[in-house]
Amino acid sequence: MENSLYLRVSPRLGGLGFPEWLGEEEEQWEKCVHNHNMAAIRLGGAEDLEAVAAIQARSPGAAKWDVSDYLEQVFLVAEDGNQVVGFLVWRAVAADEAEILNLAVVPEFRRRGVARRLLEGALRTFNGDFFLEVRESGTGAQEFYKSLGFQEVTRRKGYYDLPPETAIVMKFHSC
Ligand SMILES: CC(C)(COP(=O)(O)OP(=O)(O)OC[C@H]1O[C@@H](n2cnc3c(N)ncnc32)[C@H](O)[C@@H]1OP(=O)(O)O)[C@@H](O)C(=O)NCCC(=O)NCCS
């Protein structure tokens, strides 16, 4: 596999001693089957960054980070044919805690289960708590996370800028 998952994880993650599950994860990606009705999920690479930046720009609810930073995290993309239609970036911050850094799907491909497939893979392969922040106005995203079992744990006033807004912190326990 050209884009080894081992090269995609952050040094922090590598330092947390996860080689076993990462190996299993890599096998799963190699077995990934392309189904014409479903976007295929695979590891993202430098060649995907332009498409990911375009999705990010079209997704007001998504975090607006420099996409090249995603190569240092666990970076997954959903592909329909040759088109990247969604992406997920997450990282482990401790042996039993991870955070979702960004997630977005091309508007035309929403409500087809793309984000669910991206996130379910992460939830399956890491045992512990997943945390994320979402804008208070991002009700669609909140409903999405709730549909997967995330629950609101707290709110952080003035967490976001441009525009200023409260963040809702959500948590999912994976075991
Ligand atoms: C949030 C987002 C990633 C969801 O992607 P998606 O591929 O459309 O989600 P899915 O199709 O996998 O949705 C799975 C379930 O989540 C829920 N859901 C998803 N989007 C929803 C919405 N806008 N409103 C209400 N429920 C929603 C539904 O229960 C849905 O199942 P259903 O379609 O069978 O009813 C997408 O809307 C997006 O890219 N938004 C902009 C970026 C963003 O806000 N990212 C979150 C950053 S924290």
C-alpha cells in the first residue's frame, strides 16, 4: 500500500503505542471494496489536499485549517469514482482519548451516509472517548453526531471567532 497508515499518523499518536491496532486498520483499508452505491473509504494523501480544501471551503460548519496539516493526523477520505467527496481528520491525544479535528462532505453528496462511513471506521478502531467541538448554529452536524451516539457534555462560550460563537462539546464512548 503506497500510503501507509503508519506515515499518516501524528508523531504523538505513534508515541502512544498503537502499532497493533494500526496494523489491523491497515489490513482493513487494503480489503476496502468499492461499491458503486457507496463511496469508498481510504487513507488520504498529499494528492487529495486540493479536493479536500475545496470541500472545506464549501462547508461553513467545517474547521478552516491548512489542509497540509492533515497529513500529520489520521486522515481519511471518501471517494466516489475518482472524486473525493468527503474527509475526516482525527487524532489520539491519549491512550484512551481521541478528538475529531474536522469532517465534511461535498454538499451534493450529503445525506447518503458518507460521513457516517468515515466516522464509523474511526469509532470502531479506537477504544476510548472521542471528543469534538461543533458550532452552536451547526444543528445539522449536531444531529449527525447524535445519530451516531455522541452526546453533548458542555458548552464553551466565545470559543469560535469569525463569527464569534459558542462551541458545543460532544463525546462518544467507544469500546
Ligand atoms: C455534518 C456532515 C459531515 C454530515 O455528512 P453526511 O454525509 O450528509 O451525513 P450522513 O449522510 O452520514 O448522515 C447520517 C445521519 O446523520 C443525520 N444527519 C446528517 N445530516 C443531518 C442534517 N443536516 N440534519 C439532520 N440530521 C442529519 C441523519 O440521521 C442521517 O441519517 P439519514 O440521512 O438516514 O436521516 C455534513 O452535513 C457536512 O459536511 N456539513 C458541513 C461541515 C460540518 O458542519 N462539519 C462538522 C464539523 S464539527
